[in-house]
Amino acid sequence: MSESFEQLATEEDMNKPDYGSNPGTPRWVKVSGVISLLLVLLFVILHLTGNSFGGLGHHMH
């Protein structure tokens, strides 16, 4: 009886959609995108406020 139950369970599992194996966008892509967006946002905010990262010629002005 246990063999038929195991066989039944595997047949049911095969009919279920598999959400865990391919979730879509990988986590590293999302993390890289968020970091890139934050850096661009920081750059834009610094430019709009008149501040900068202080490059080589910054102190000469």
C-alpha cells in the first residue's frame, strides 16, 4: 500500500506547477539594479545641490 501512495504522490507532484526552480529574475540582478539606481540617484542629488565628490581640480576653483 505504501508503494501506491508514493506513486500517487509523485504523480500529483508532477502535475503541480513548479514555482521554486525558476523564480524569474535572479537575486543578484535585482541587487545590482538597486545599487546602480542608488548610485545614480546620489550622483544626481549631489549635482543638483552643487556638491561633488571633490575631484582633482575641485580645490582650485
